[in-house]
Amino acid sequence: MRTSKAGRCIAVLYMLLLMFVVTGCSEKYVVLDPKGPIGEQQKDLMIVSTLLCLVVIIPVLILTAVIVWRYRDRKGRKAKYTPNWEHSTTLEAIWWGIPIIIIITIGIITVKYTYSLEPSKPLEATAKPITIQVTNLDWKWLFQYPEQGIATVNYVQFPEDVPIRFEITSDAPMNSFWIPQLGGQMYAMSGMAMVLHLQADEQGEYMGSGANFTGKEFAKMYFKAKATSQDSFDQWVKEVKSSSPELTLDGYKKLAEQGTSDVQSFSAFPEGLFEMTVTKYAASHNHGLSTREMKEVRVDK
């Protein structure tokens, strides 16, 4: 049964509408608008890999359309009829050789970037790195600043052009910590202390989120990541210390209960809270933390 022209037009319009809705044409593609050295390198890897794949995909799509059109069933067809044709060494070499070369090239490039973008590898910079401890909770993010002695919920601030050492764990089901414009995501898992190094090259506000399904409110696990000047960051720390309440151990236990949260800030938090959360479940696994560093974060239960 042949499809009418109207039916084909409707199908095409439907597909275009679906593409418009899925891709969110009105939204900014934040992954392709990096604001840090890690995000920039990851974008380069995506672009190079995509272009190499298109070297195969575009000719295949074009040839598919040409073959379908040329050999379609119609009167007066002039395409050469070769029923006994079965092999061409030249064609075999082309459609096997080119993809193999491209796959090898992509593999070499990916391995190179994989080692250079190892998340636990410190970034090269003249500025001293800042450490921010991240704890995944149901359904919120707790950020602790061990050097500044403050903590925040669903909001993280840091100076521009300063490497950030994120130490990440979970006191809830596994999630994935992600600031798309700064770099790739890192899993937050209970009993593990993961390390992720990122940096913002310019001031601005960036979206952060949990990128893993963790229950009915997981879609609300967004946070704001703000890069400012060093002076603005220091001023913000002073304001938090002077105007915010302390986070007590009982307060943390209540905060860790299931539920969403607005932005909060605390002028202090229990000493060793992050380490206690890591060792609460297990202390035998880590990513990026050396054995010596893990011993330093362990506390007696």
C-alpha cells in the first residue's frame, strides 16, 4: 500500500517538530560553551570525534539515497543490470579500510585525551588550588569549604582562574556531580571519596546538577556555581561567617533526610564531617585519593 504525499508531508513535519522539542532550540548548548580548561578540551574531543565519524556517515547517507533513487522500481529504468556481480576488491578496501583507519584515529585521540583529562590529576596553574568538599544528599548538595570553615547548600562559589579540587562523596543513593560548562561529571558514591579538578576561566554563573536518577525529586537537584574575583570571593566568605548560623551535627542529620532544600549557608560545620560521611559506609575504596590522604580523612566512629 502506497503512502500518500500528504501522509509523507505529515511524517516529515512531525519529525521536524520532534527534533525541535527534543533539542530545545531556544536553550543554550552549555556543553559546547565551556568556561574552563577541562570543558574546553572535552569540547575539542567531541568535535574532533564527531567530524571523524561524519567522514563515514555522510557518504553512507548520500550513497543510500542515490542507490534507492537510482534502482527504484519504475518504467524506463536505465540503471545497469548486473545480476552476476558479487565482489569488488576496490570497493571492499574502501568501505572497510576507511572506517578502520578512522576508528584507529579516534582510539588514539581518545586515549590521549583520557590520560590528559584524568579527573584526579591536578591542574597546572600559578594560583593555589581551593578545596571544596561535596556531599550528595536526598535531594540536595552540601558544599563544605575546609580551608574557609564555611558550608553551603545548593550553591557553590569560587574564584576565577583558581584550580578547584572537588572531593566528592554521598550520604544518599549514588548520584553524579556535574557543572557542564566547567567539565565532565563525576559520580558521588557512599563510602568513596572521589576527586575532580576543575577551573573557571572567567566570572559568571554556571548551572550545576545531579545527573543521575535518585528518586522522585532528583530533577530538583540543581545548584548554582558562581565564579567571581578573588576579592569578591573573600568578601562572600566573610559575609557567610558573620551572618549565617552554624551547621551542627544534629542539623546535618536533619539536612540529610529526604527532601528538597533552598539555598542555605553556614558559618561553621562539625570538624571532620566529610571524612565521617566517607568512613560511615566504607573506607577501602577511593578514586584520586592516595592511601596517605585516605588515612588523613578517616575519623574514629
